[in-house]
Amino acid sequence: MPPVFRRFGGFAVAGLSGFVVDAGLTEVLAGFGVSPYLGRILAVAVAIAVTYTINHNFTWKERRAPVSGRRARYLAVSLVSIAANYLVFAAALALLPGLRPLLAVAAGTGVGMVMNFAGYSRFVFKTGEDQAA
């Protein structure tokens, strides 16, 4: 299997896991009366930790040697993509009153997924980076 397919498969597993954590926690918090806008911020923080662990240990496992600044770059890429993700999420909730938070999370996740894969591949788990460490 070409490495890009294995890598994308790992990325999909990480993304699905992150989505379940993000959407699930957002829904649970909303069920307890927490604003979905606020609950989503906590949910995203937890989801980023989950996806980092999966991506670091599975998706890009051949590039997982300790590299200075990797976690910071992962967080930076994640925050940029989650900003776009959150804008889509908030717009969906604002424009479609009564929309379940889960569906708004799904809409934003599609945008964030593309941004994350590109950013993680190019800036976080770069080819040749581990050999220099």
C-alpha cells in the first residue's frame, strides 16, 4: 500500500476519533445547558489532544522521533484550521435556528479536515525532519 494511502487512513481514524470527541462533548455539554458556542471550545481542546496522540503514534509514526517545536506546530496548525471550522460551525448555528450542534460540528469538520491534513503533512510531520534530529 502506498504510504499516502496508509497515512490518509490513519488521518481518517484520528479525524473520526476527534470528531466523536468534539461532537459528543459539545452535544453533552449543550444537553446540560452550556452554550454550544462555549462547549465547543472545551470539546475542541480535548479533541486536539486525542488527534495529536493518534497522528503522532499512527498516522505519521515513521516521522515521530522527538523534534523540537513539533507540538507547538501541531497546535498552531490545529488552531488555524479550527478557526475556520468554528466559523462554519457558528454560521450554521446562527443561520439555521434549531440546528443540532452535532450537525454544525460536522459542517465545520469538513473544512477543518482538509486544512489539517495539508498543514500536518507540510509543517508538522515533515519528510526528512526526523533524520536531522
